Amino acid sequence: MCSNLLRSVTASYSYGIAGEDQWGCDIARRFRVRVHQYDCFDLRQPVCSDGATVFHPECIGPSYRTDEHGRIFNSLEDQFTNNGDTANHVVVKMDVEGAEWDTLRNTPSTLFERIDQLAIELHG
């Protein structure tokens, strides 16, 4: 991550954490911002020493839906809105095993203007 591009960040989103989120803990500690952690497959909540993280048992997707196992998926736009971050500068980390494609394709371009950095692992 480029530190000089994170000066205006007021919140952070970490998708696909699988029970641990060192990246989110580091961002919370270094930049003193709240980190929203999302995962609906692994519901173990990571613990950061600073307490600036909020775990959401929900996954990212192109729109709101519940799958056949009761897992909730929601859009990036809705999650930003639900957390009061539609006008804030954010940093996002995403490792969601293929769901990134439809998610990003269906995200309004105006929302990308709020993301100062997007660290993403692409699949498929």
C-alpha cells in the first residue's frame, strides 16, 4: 500500500478475512480508522488489540441476496451506505474467491471516487 495515498482515509473495508485480518488490524492501528471486516463463510471474528474493527457476517456481491445456506451478500455501495461511509475516503482490501468480478462490475463509478486504494486478489 502507498502510505502517501492514505492520508485522507477515514474508514477501511476488509473482505474475505477467513477468521484473521492482520491487514485490517495494521490499518486500524496505523491510521486510527475503523475497519469493517466482512465474511459470510467463516464467521470467526478476528480480534485486534486496538478494538477499532467491526465484524459483519456478510459477504460482498453485486446486489443484496441471501443464498440457499442463509448467507447474506450485499453490494459495496449498500455496505458503505449502511456504515455511513458514502462521503468518506476509504481503503479496501478484497480477497473473495471470484466474487470480485460481478461486484466491481456492478459498483457505480462514483463510489470508486471514494476509494483511495483498492488492494485486490483477482481469481478466475
